[in-house]
Amino acid sequence: MTAPRKPAAFRIEPEAEPRPQAPQGRIAEERPARRQRAARADVAVVIPSEVDAFDEPDIEAAPPPPATPPRGRSLLARLFFGALGVLVSLAVGLWADQLIRDLFARAEWLGWLAAGMAAIALLSLLVILIREFLAIARLAEVEKMQKRALDAVARDDPKAARALVDELSAFVAAKPETAAGRRSLAELRGEIIDGANLVRLAETEILSPLDARAKIMVLEAAKRVSLITAVSPRALVDIAYVVFEAGRLIRRLSELYGGRPGTLGFFRLARGVLAHLAVTGSIAVGDSFVQQIVGHGLAAKLSAKLGEGVVNGMMTARIGIAAMETARPLPFIAVKRPGLGDFLSALTSFAARKDGQPQD
């Protein structure tokens, strides 16, 4: 049996009387007007009922952001490599001097022979360095023309546009494909007042024939890469051939647009192409890209090895597109930038024909 409950007292609050409702207009007068806060730039406001993620354009179809030039070396790095180069040059000079002295001590004719060979080597090195510096200066001129073209179009400056067109015509004067475009541009030059339209016309008339040849070069290189990597037995051979073909394609595209890079200029151009790929994100290839290439019914037509060849070929096409944008004297303003869709159908049809051929 439980113990009886002790008595307790509870306080009952009286019910609050309902407040009379004020008119709607008076409520609006009593409430202070709230200031609307401006939306912060770093805060994203998403309304699910109005925003549909599936309505957004495809990332692959959207144009890539403009490439920015790679950052130069720091002052300390340039001082280090400059001092190291001077020390190496002095060491080679002292070694050559000691060698010539020893040969003179052994036999006079050997000393004169060594001195003559050293003079020939020094003269050849001087000519090579001059050619390399000229090639690097020509590549730097391409970068300056690209920046000046964007600036002339943005400001619509007729004077800057005319100077740029004259420089472009002189830059590609050695290319016979541009003769008709340069002649027609010279005839229409006085009739165009706007600077932006003059730059667009120069790009269309002068660089369009070179762009057509560049696309053919990129497609042929992509076909070679897809075929060789499809039949090669080793992955190391695939990587080596892709690197070789990409380097040759970069050099050929630069020569097509008038760059004529040397050895040092080629390394600078290749660095610019890699920087462009890094900025635009074109070098990233994942499972989605492979499914885009060999999916949508293409996997049933191509074997697995040829599918890998197509992927490697499209990688080469990406490098070729980046090389076109880096070596081209003018950026793509009036002419549409080439994309992977321009090479995908031709490359897959080429791989399908090779897959259909009988095996030996």
C-alpha cells in the first residue's frame, strides 16, 4: 500500500484578456520600416523553386576562361640561375684554356688546331644564341599582339587597331595563305572606322586560312596518336608517343602561325601551352570524359583498345587547341574557338573504320 499524498497548494494565473485588434493601417504605422539589406557578394542565395540545376548549360560546352600568362621567375631565382650560368661558363673557359696550353706544350700544330676548333665552336655558339634570342623575341611579340588586340577591341581604338593590323600583316607576310586576306584588308582598310571591327576583319581575312590548316594538323596528329596507342603493347610506349606527337604538334602550329621557335623558344612555348591547359582545366580527364567519348553507343562499335586510342587522340586534340590559342597572333574574337566536338566525330569514325578492318 502506497503512502497517502500530502496536500499541496497551486497558484492559478488569471487568463489574459484578448487585446483589441488594431486596424491594418495603424499596425503598419506603428511598425518601424525595416531597411532592406543588400545581398552580399560572397553569399549565394538559391531559391529551389526557381533554380533548376538541370537547366544549367553543360560545362564542357561552355567556353573556357581566357588563359593568363604564366608568372615569371622571382628575382632571386633569376639571380641564382644567372650566377650559376656565369660560373659554368668560366669553368668551361678555364678548361678549354688549359687544354689548348697543354696541346701547345706537346706540339705546336696541335695547339693551333685546338685554338681553331675552339674559335669555330665559339662562333657557332654565338650564332645559335642569336637565333634563340630572336625566336624568343618573336614568341614574345605574339603575346604582345594578343594583349593589344584585346585592348583595342575593348576600347574600340581605331589608331591602335590600325597599328596592330599593320604589325599582324608584317608578321605573317611570309605565309602565302594570307596573301589574299592581306590584299583585301588593305583595300577595305580606309572604309572601316571602328577599331574593334577592323581587328575582327583582320582576324577573319588573315588568320582563317591558317586556322583551317591548323585544324587539319590537329586532327591528323590525333588520328596518329589514336592508331599508334591502340596497337602498342605497352603503356610506356603510349605515353612516350603521346609526348612526342604533342611536342611536334606544338612546334608545327607555332611555325604555321609564324612563330618559328628554336630550342629555348620551344620550351617556353610548351610551358605556355601547359599553363593554358592548367588555367582552362582542359587537361583533366576523368571517368566522365571517357564515358563521353566511348559512351552513347560508341562502346558497342569500338573495341576496348581502340576506345583507349580515341581517348588519347582527344587528349592530343586538347593540347592542339591550347597550342593554337597560344601560338595564334590574335585571340579568338570574331572566329569561333575550335572545340573537341570539331574532332570527336571524325576521330570516332576513323577508329570505327580501323576496328572494322580484318585483323592479320
